[in-house]
Amino acid sequence: MARRDACSDCAIRTRALCSTLSVEQLARLRRLSYRKRYPPGRLITGVDPAETWCAQVLSGVVKLTKALPDGRQQIVGLLFPSDFLGRPFGSASPYAAEAATEVELCCHNRHQFEELMHEQPGLKQLFLERTLDEVDAAREWMLLLGRKSAGEKVAALILHIARRLAGSGCAAGPGPGPMRFDLPLSRTEMADYLGLRIETVSRQLKHLRTTGVIGPGVGRTITLENVAALERMTEGGAP
Amino acid sequence: MARRDACSDCAIRTRALCSTLSVEQLARLRRLSYRKRYPPGRLITGVDPAETWCAQVLSGVVKLTKALPDGRQQIVGLLFPSDFLGRPFGSASPYAAEAATEVELCCHNRHQFEELMHEQPGLKQLFLERTLDEVDAAREWMLLLGRKSAGEKVAALILHIARRLAGSGCAAGPGPGPMRFDLPLSRTEMADYLGLRIETVSRQLKHLRTTGVIGPGVGRTITLENVAALERMTEGGAP
DNA sequence: CGCGTATTTGAGCATCATCAAGCGCCGTGG
DNA sequence: CCACGGCGCTTGATGATGCTCAAATACGCG
């Protein structure tokens, strides 16, 4: 009976939108759902089409990007496990989604998911609250993009990713010693998220390492040696 | 019977969230609503408190701002007539709202407005779709803040305001001759919305005027002489 | 081992910020 | 009526942050 992809086994069972569904509704949704994997860098959805499906992130990190005709790019959001991907109700989603790491999705038929939201007010309510949180997060990032220095931006990004990873159970928890994790983004992606160039990101990262705020690990490895200092640096406080 | 503030007279009757309400529900909401005016520059709500009310903009322009402890500011959104102001459901709104021009609001008790949304799925649905549009708008602005040059930013702001003003029936419509309007923002506010300094905004505006893309009017007056050129400049095309 | 890609490092430069006047507008008050 | 002062905006000169270009190094992988 217990299938490997049964909802009760689901890694995001308690945090996903599904957490509001009754057992019966959950069973119904599961019949309409399927899992899908993407390797790092693979495009998940393009900009144009009115996609016929939506999904929830089971594992990995998805980046949402917008681009200018001349190739300049901006990452406008990162999705972590239990986040929702897609644009129900009308207008086509004006950005592309791409796998930043290896990604696993739980996909639903968009139309049927919309119907389920209509039938189950709790589901729609939770989706609405998540969407409101997304507005807040986007605006927080607007403050970063418009008003913060390169150093503040990089510090804020590290903290942001650390918190989201911790919240989704990846990376060594708040156990003994400093938190350690791998950035799910390349330097290019970090730059595209922060409105910087990769060289600037690289230099700021080096600065954080030489001042001991983060550990000396190479590449994407981050060790949070001094979270308080990092927090101060996100708002213009001294290093 | 016909009071001056009757909903049927309301300037935003057809575009506001209320447009989904039945006559009876509209009457109920109206009994719980009141109008409020703010002069330019007046604070409407601060950051901290879990506000007990929410509102819809009847006239004027409201700016939503976030600030860093050292005083740096970023405008994270502008509200025009028929836009919704407030943060129903839980978490306190993490930004301040301030009147940019003379503003008139139609205010509702937050709790009762939430209840109305629960009772009337159409209202909640419309609110949800508006919120999704807000996410899109915020992310569009993230692209601007992170990746556009000063010239592109100013061009985009003028177009953005022109469209929103036209959509809310202010300013000379698309009748004969070029559209003309007054910017609802000071130079400081434009800079805070674009992530620039006021001197840069001033110089970019001058450049647009000397190249004839906008008319030579002084101060906040804008005449759209060449919309196509303005649109091109928004994305890196030649002036 | 050798190649392709990601990242780091360095040097010079451009854009936009900063600093500093100056101008125009307007309400106040002599 | 005009001098005064405040404020918002403009203009100019200078400089710093972050970008561009270029090359070296490290890394992953066949």
C-alpha cells in the first residue's frame, strides 16, 4: 500500500500547501500529481506559455529569472522545498524558472489545482498568505537592490540562504559549532540575484573570509563563523 | 437617500475590489467604511503596528517605503486609485505608507474586511489575483533596480506613472496631442523609487528633455512627445 | 594528463555618488 | 512693494564604488 511517493512520506508534508487538505482531498490531489526531476541548470518553464501545470518544490532550489533583450539578467526569487511554483489564475507568469541545483518537483495540473482551491477555502487561504509573504520578500529585496552596497548585499544573501536552508532541513542544523552549507548558486547566479558582477561578488566573499566572518572554505562552501557580525553588515553596521 | 459617499457614486466603483460584491454586501461594507483624507507628505501608517484597518485608494497616490537604520530609503510600491492598502491576515506590514499627493481613502475595519472575504469567495479571489499582480510588479521593479542604468530607470518610471495615471482616469487621456501630466513624486521620491540620487534623476530628466523625448516643461510637468522612443530607452535601445 | 568551465585576481575606467554652489519659486514680514 | 529666508531643483566639479577587460589559477571530468 505504502508507495514510495505517498503523501504521508512526503518530505515537505507539514510545510507545503497540502498541509491544509483533508485525507480525502489529499488522496484526490495525489492521483492528479506526479513527480519530476531536473538536473542543475535545466529550464523548468519559459516565460511565454500559459503553463498547464504548477508544482511544489520537494527538494533542491529553483531560481526565477527575468531578462532584458540584450541579455542582462536578474534573479527575482529563489524557491526552496515546500515553496510553490507556477501562476494560477489568468495571466501568464512573466518569468522563467530554472533549476539551480538538482530539483525534484511535485507537479499538479494547474486547472485542477485551481478547482481544488475553490473547493477548499483553507487551501486558497494558505496560498493567499504565501503570496502576501512573497510580496513582502520581493519588496525587501527591492530595498537591497536599490540601496545596499556590494558588501551589504553579499552578507544579506548569505544570511538569507542560510536561513532558508535551515528552515527546509538541509544543511547542518543549529547543532554544535557554526552552521555549514554549500551555496546553491554559482557566482554568476549570486551576481544576478544581487544586481552585481561576478568579480564584485568574488571580492566581497573574499573580504568576508579574510575578516573571519565566514570560514575560509573554498568555492561554494560557507561556514557561518560570526552570524552577529554578518547581520550587522547587512544594514551598514561595521564589519 | 443618495448620500455623497454612496458606493454607487464612487469614483473607483468598477475597478475596486468592491466590484465583486452584491448589492446587499456592498451596503453592509459601506456601513463599516469611512473616508479619510491626507495632505501630501502625511504618514498614513507606520511600520510596526498590526493595523486594525485597511483601505482602498479613492484618489491621489500613496507611496510604500522601507528604510535602513541609517536613513537610506527605498520606495517599494506606489498605490493609485482603486489599489488596496493594508495587510490582511496575520503578519504586520513591514513598510510605511505615506501620502505622495493629496490622498483620499475608503477605510474598512480590517477584521471585518477579512470576514467579508471569507464569506464572499469572489472578493477573496479578486484580492488574491491583485496580490499575484503585485508580486509580478515588484519583480519587474527588481529587474529595474538590479540591472538597468540611470537613463533606463528614469524612462521606465515616467512610462510607468503615465500608464497608471491614464488607467485611473487622471491626466489628459489619449485624446488629441501628446499626453501631459504632473509627476506625483518629488525628485527625492523618484530617486528613492529608482535607487538613485536626486542629482542623477535631475540630469537624466534634462537629457530626456533636450533630446525631445519629453516636452521641455519645467518641474514636475511631463509631456510625452515620443512614447516609442521612451519605450525603447526602457530596455537599453538607443534614444 | 589535458581541456573546458568556474573562480580569483589585477589594473584601468565609467557611471553614478558626493560635495558645493546657484537659481527660481513662494510665503512671510518689514 | 520688496527684502528675506526656506525649499526644491538644477548645475558643476570631483571622487569612489563597482564595472570592464584581461589573465592566471583552480577545479571537474573524460
